[in-house]
Amino acid sequence: MNKPINVALAGAGAFGIKHLDGIRNIEGVRVVSLVGRRRDQTQDVADKYGIGHVATDLAESLALPEVDAVILCTPTQMHAAQAQQCLRAGKHVQVEIPLADSLADAQAVLDLRKQTGLVAMVGHTRRFNPSHQWVHKKIAAGEFHIQQMDVQTYFFRRTNTNALGQPRSWTDHLLWHHAAHTVDLFAWQAGSPIVQANAVQGPIHPQLGIAMDMSIQLKTASGAICTLSLSFNNDGPLGTFFRYIGDSGTYLARYDDLYNGKEEKIDVSKVAVSMNGIELQDREFFAAIREGREPNASVQQVFGCYQVLDGLEHQLGA
């Protein structure tokens, strides 16, 4: 077997744990260091997953010579700087979505990746969910062409809490985080760049300082259109729901599950080796490292998404 890939994971919160659960199923990969803001909580997670090294400073983990790669599940505002820190330390890096919360920071990561030649990937998980992969394979086979996507991204987050309902030290963002999923997925599935984008947003929350509701329209060069509705005010059901309307069918994707327009479930269990989109995302990262190739959802591939988000931010007057 190939030499194991040793990983440091930064961010021991809800999403970091999802990665740890996925990595457990991947042969030849070991998490050797866990970085978190609170040492006691981080140590508890490390003990549960058998991780020998714990730190509260990413630099401490990067200094470990055995670390080959890093997965960043830290607050959005830290992603770009920490990704560059990893690349400068000679480590491959996977950054959870979003890559950055500004185009300039995204560009800086891309430039440094080109200089280092290391694998740098962004956690655009929708590219890896079996539901969206099933649709992508149909598109690649010429059996389905998108005419329209209708997407709803709905959460109930009027306070700073994470996916587990725990207090969060940073503020989430509808545009730079949650819209990024759909902007990237739409362009990837359509196989065509986004050439038109419009956005409107609701009132700014007086404490959080962000818009709690947003509506976005997109159009690709191929003519496909997308309507995206986002809210932190929605009191259930929660999550992101995708409706693909095409020339030969309609499909409804809910994370890793897929249905046709009549709400009949489609079996996507044979699409990949797992039904877990996060695990599949991590498998691609490690495979790219072993094979010395560009991964799906590389910084280069997803950069167009951040160009669109930057344009929308300027429209909104932010």
C-alpha cells in the first residue's frame, strides 16, 4: 500500500466532525493533529477519534514534519489566510466552503497555489453529493440538458449558532457561503460560465449585521437560468433543495438523495463508493494528492464562482 497520508484538521466543530467521520472510512489516511479554539473541547474530540496531537494554533500543527495535508473547517473569515499559511508551509490544503469572503483574497490563494504546485481544493460539496453526481453523469452522457434550476437555501439562524445549535464565534453569510454552493454547482452542471447575475436582499439584522434574506438570478452563456432563494429566517424545513428542470426530465435533489418530478426516489447508491458527500469530497482530495493531479473543485475550477459573488456584492452595495 502507498505511504499513509497524514492530515491535520483545523476546526473541531460540527463540520470538522463530519470530515472526521468521513475520513474514518478512507484507507491510507490518518488524522494526526486536531486544531481548535478551545483546548478542552478539542481534546475531547481528539480522544474520541484517536488523534494524538491537539493544538489551539494552526502554526503548531503545520510545524509537524509528518503532516502532509490540512483540512480547514475554521470560520469563513479565516479561510483565505489559513489556506495561504498551509501552502507556504508546504502542505496540501482543502478549504471548506467558501474559499474566501472577498475576490482579492480568493485571487491571493489561487496565485500562491500556482507558485507552490500543491493540491489546493475547496469544499464545494454539491459537486460530490451522489444526487448531483447522478445528474452530472446524465448531462455528460448527453441525456439531459438544464433549462432551469430552482434552488431554496433555508435555515433558522437569528443567532450565531452552528449546525448543531451550538454558539458560534463568527457570523455566517448568505452570499459568500451559502450562495457559493449554488453558483458553483449551476455553472458546473450547465458546463457553461455564468454571464448574468442579479441579486436583491432584505433588511440587515441589527445585531448580526447581515442580510437575513436574499434572492439571486443567474444565467449561463448556454442560456440556462437559475433562481436562488436564501433565508436565515425560515423556521423549517431546513436545508437546501434543488429542482433541476431540463429537456428530458425534472429532478429534485436534497443533499445525497434524488427524486424525479413525481417525487419518486431515484437509486443513487451505485453512483460512487459512498453515499456521504463529505466523504467523497475527502476521497477526491486524497486521491489528487496521491496521483499528483488537479482535483475536482480545485481553487482554479471554482474561482469563477467567487468572481460572480464579487459582482453580486457590488450590486448589493456592500
